[in-house]
Amino acid sequence: MVSSIAFMIGGYLADFLGRVRTMVISAVASSIALLIAYAVNKPLIVVLMVLTQSFFNNAYGVANTSIVGGGLR
């Protein structure tokens, strides 16, 4: 479910903010989510942060795929 939503929002963000900005924001947010999961170390927070990290990782993938596809034109 998280991945499906991330693909849609990631595509929208790539069009709205730009591919590179979306990739940078997604990479930073993904890293912060993992750092929070490590630092807090409570089961519910860890699960939520891993889902958040998955969301931003998939949004990064969409922007990355679109930048590669856009370069082939």
C-alpha cells in the first residue's frame, strides 16, 4: 500500500518540483527516517519509520527512473 501511494506521489513531485529536487528530498528524508528508527528504538516507531523510509525510497525510484527515461529522448 505504501509503495503504491509513493509511486503516485513521487511521480507528481517529480513533475512539480523537478526530478533532481525530488531525488534529493527523498534521499534526505529516507536517511532521516532510518536515523530516527535507530535512535528511538521503540517497536511502533521503528515500524512507522521503516514505512516512511520505504515511501521516500520508492519516490526516489520514480524520480530516478524518469530522469533516466527523459535522458533517452
